[in-house]
Amino acid sequence: MDIVSVDIGGTHARFAIAEVENGRVRSLGEPVTLKTAEHASLQTAWQAFEKKLDRPVPKAAAIAVASPITGDVIRLTNNPWVIRPSLIPERLGADTYTIINDFGAIGHAVAQLPDEDFDHLCGPDVPIPAKGVTTVCGPGTGLGVAQVFKTDGRYHVLATEGGHMDYAPLDPIEDAILKRLRRTFTRVSTERICAGPGIVAIYETLAEMEGRSVPSHDDKTIWTEALEGTDSIALAALDRFCLALGAAAGDLALAHGANGVVIAGGLGLRIKDKLIRSGFDQRFVAKGRFQSMMAGIPVKLITHPQPGLFGAAAAFAQEHTA
């Protein structure tokens, strides 16, 4: 069965034709990426994809969106589009559809992708266990979090808003970062630090601690300078980001009772080498009396180029073809 798989984020909407059968994704076609700012709605972006494809699209859709899936009006977190699931058959011509949270889709991708689509980060260098809970978290515009529960050859995905748990500083530098953020936010969630934009607060805090006057940069500039090594404060901010992400991933694994962890998202791929050398692993396991248990958890990085599209298709396959 052919379907249209869609992954809608704050900046881009990605489309591809997927083939699904017996609850699994058999193939995923070449993706088409459109800027959400250049299209008024999902319907007009869908039409633009169909035009690029130059043939009628299947009448079935798998749609992943960066928003909780509640009610009949879905407002995306960082995108002005509004999606009404009940109107999908009328607006998109899709008689059969699945709509899922974007990190729920990533959870489906984690459950169905082969071992070669994961790189080892820390812990035992073994595959993610075939039974039990896998924690999935990914830094991007926000911090996405999901759980995958696997048992007896089947799996279930639970999308969560775990990125909005309270941030827990672990040393005086992180105390200072939290203090700075509290000037703006009464409650500081983990994603204020462990997501792409969070590097700005880290960078400005480190500069302030050293008494340096630094230009006001957006997060994209700081990430570029950090990854290119052209700014020592930006590089220190990147190291600190990796430490905070390691601690947060460990906290989530504890909360979920996980025996495997997967880091997802394009930012995770960009900083892979830094994660391995940064102390991410030390922060992940530093959970007091549970340190030895944490050291036994394999932590992987998903490397598939389109896990959102693949995962949306996998969610559709589970719901409609299993």
C-alpha cells in the first residue's frame, strides 16, 4: 500500500511516498522539503508536493506534527498552521490517515529501523534491547521526548512532553545559567537549556562569568561558531550543552525505567562527535546509587536521514495494516 508520509516542523514540512505492508514500512521514497513560511496551510503545501511529484498522490496519509495531538484543532508549537483532523479527507483527499506527534513518529522509527541506522554513543556497545522500554529524546527547536515499550515482537509508542520537566542544575555554572533564565521565565524547563535555542543562555552566562562583552548572537550563529571552533566561549557553551543533555537523558531513562536510550534529531547528528568526547556519558550515568545500573544502558544516536517521515509511515502501518 502506498501512502503520503508528512513530517511537519516549525520551519519545514517534508513529504515522501512510502510503501507499507503488514504493520511495517517497506520503502520510503525521495523526500521533498518545503518551507512552511512559504505556504499558507498544510493543504497548499500538499498541493505543492503533488505538483512536484507530477502525478496524483495516494489517498492515504501519515502526518507527524510538532504538537500534542488533542481535540479537533491542532495548533503547531512553532508554526502558524492549524490542522483539523476531521477535515483531512475533504482538504487532502486522504480517505485513510494517521496523525501523530512528531516524537511519537520518531518512536515508531526507533522501533522499526534496523541496527545499522543507529550509532553508538555510550554504555555497552550492544543493540537496543528487543524487550523493555526505550527512551527517545532529541534536541531541536525544543526537546522532544517519547517512550517505546517492546514486548513479544510488538511495540507501543507513548509521545510525552518530557522536555518540559523542570531543569535541574548540577554545579555552580548551571546554577548561574538557571538564575539568568529566571529573569525571563518564572519556571525554567529542561528544554530551555537542552534544545537548540538554549545555547544562547549558556553562551551569555559563560561570557558574563568571565566579564566579557560579547555581541548579541542568535542560536544559529553560536552553533556555527562552536562547531567551527572560531569562538572559545561558543565552544565552551557547546561542551556545557552536551553535559546538560547527558544529565537530562539520564533523568528521563530513570523516570521511564528504560533499558535503552536513543538520541534523535538533526542537532544530535551535528554534534555527534562532541557528544562522544564531552562528558555526556559521565553525566548520563551520574545518578548516585543508580550509577552502576545507568552504566549498563546502551545509548545510541539515530542516523536515518528522515526518521520523522519513516516513523509517520510506520505509525500508519501499525494502525491500518498490522
